[in-house]
Amino acid sequence: MMRDAEIMQDDGGLYVHLYKNGELFGTVDVRKHSIHYAQEVVFNWEKGLLQENNTHIERSDHAF
């Protein structure tokens, strides 16, 4: 299983898209946090430390 993530930004701030096998799995809202926190979310997702059942992940409509 391949996990990727990318930091996104809109007018409200930062959020992180989480991907599993190339498909959007969910999003983590990090608007109240720094870019460094967002980078940690990416690292933790890609390394498998951030689990799929984490309550901070807003699941995509297309999530598994």
C-alpha cells in the first residue's frame, strides 16, 4: 500500500490531503497550526504512524 500526502492552502489556511494508492483518502484540517505541524502530518501519514481511523481525518466520499 502506498501512502502520499500533500499540503494545500486556501483562504482559510492550510490543510493536508491524504492519499492511499493514488486515491484521495481524506483531509486533515491544520488551519490552527503551523506549516511545521502540516509537514509532520504528511510525514506521519507517509510512514504509517497516522492511522486511517484517526478522528482528525475527514474521510473522502471516495474513501475505501
